[in-house]
Amino acid sequence: MRKSSAEKPKLSAAEQATLLHTLQTRFEKNMARHKGLDWAAVEKKLKADSAKLWSLQIMEETGGEPDVVGYDKKTDEYIFYDCSPETPAGRRNICYDREALDSRKEHKPADSAVDMADAMGIALLTEEEYRSLQELGKFDLKTSSWVATPAPIRKLGGALFCDRRYDHVFLYHNGASSYYAVRGFRGSLKV
């Protein structure tokens, strides 16, 4: 994954065209995720914000398969979530946040979900967002995804994650420093 700097790099014209084509193709193949929304309007917003395009590119590169899942009328923003069938492959085997990573004395994972999301310019899905994603399809049937954890739980050393099993969405807890090959995170981005 390309690391973020204070100023995000811009995509070349060719990278931008490839990404927009990928996003448009996914948008058109999955119309049930964004009923009533028009690709031309989404594309116009994307072309006007190179930093958001960069974030979407990194979501794509790490296996997230970002797609539009809604539109916020109040802020005039389109909402993208990672819509890959399983938690993004390039964001697995990580603990929850920097504090959890620093607390591990040995067998440290390479990164944390919160740090990766920050570097990508995206946010971890909340439990509510994760449940709304699951209304659009069946995700994480074999994997699980860290979700934004309320401060009181995190303060006590825990973190939350979700998955879908037995045709039901489950919310679980684990120590924030834990990590597994099948647990990563899904992100959201408003454009």
C-alpha cells in the first residue's frame, strides 16, 4: 500500500481514467446498492477531488472494491464503502489501533486498522454502517472486519469486529491487540 503523506499524491491521468472506468463498471453492475443515483453526477464529484480519488485508488489496490452505497443530501456527498465479498485482502492480519500495536511485545502485526484507514484517508465502518452494508448483500462469510469501537470499550482494552454467519450479522469483541489472518477492516469515504 502506498503510504499517505501530509499531501496525498495525485493520480496520473491514466491512473485516474482506469480507476473511474473500474468504479463506473462496478456501479453499473450493482445498481441495487445505489438505487436512484446517477453515475454522471458521482463522476463529476470524483473528478473535482483528487485527494478522494487517491483514497479510492488505495481502497481498490488493497482489495476493497469500493462502490457507492448512498448519498447524503445534507452534505451533498456520495458515500462509498468497501464492497468486496470478504474483508479486503490487503488489509488483513492487523490489530485494531496504534496503542494495541505498541502494546505487543512480540509477534507484532505489520500495522493496525486505525492507522491504515488514517493513511488512506478513509474511516472504519461503524457497527451501524456495517449492518447497512449487509442489507446490500452478503459480506464476510469467511472473514471478519474490525469496526469503529466506542471509547469506553477501547479504554478497557477491547475492540469490536463483525461478520456474517448463519445468515445473521454478528458483533463481537476481542482484545484490541489481537490479529488474525482472516480479520481486516472495511472503510467508508464521502465524496
